[in-house]
Amino acid sequence: AGASEDYIRVFMDHARILKLDRAVSKVIIGNANVADVAVSDPQTIVLTGKSYGTTNLVILDQAGDAIVDERILVSVDEANTSRSVYSCTPACEEHVPTVATNP
């Protein structure tokens, strides 16, 4: 198993639904700056990526037993993100990608 499989993955500014097998009593997020959680109903949690990084999520049932105890990875959605490259020596200028053409 790869390292990325050890995380619940969510993209920044996206939500992910977690369906649970029993009712939630308490939800704990390690770093609220990285991810946010909301209880939608007693067995449904909405996890939202807020900032790049990792944190952890613990969800407890009525007896105080952990339903979920997982690491969260918030990353960028590469398929729906555009990038610009800048060179800032001596002044910042955007690099325009060049396309090779056959003569």
C-alpha cells in the first residue's frame, strides 16, 4: 500500500461525504485551518478541504468509541487547476510556455 492510501483525500475548496455505520456523538478535527467537518445527519459527515496540508479526523459514537480515526490530506485538484510560472529576477514576469513545432 502506498503512502497516499493512508489518508482520506479531499481537494481544497471541495466537500467529501462520509457515510458512517452508526450515529455520531462527537467530531474532532486536528487542524481546523486545513479541513472542516459538519454533521449533516446522525450518520453523515461532510468533510471540506480548506487549505493544503494534513490533519486528522476522529469521530466518536455515543459510547465514546472511535468510528473514524484517520489522517486527512487536503491537496489541489490538478485536473481543474491552471498554473502560471513567474521569474522574479530582477522583476516578476510570467513565463509563457513555448510549443515546439516541426519546420
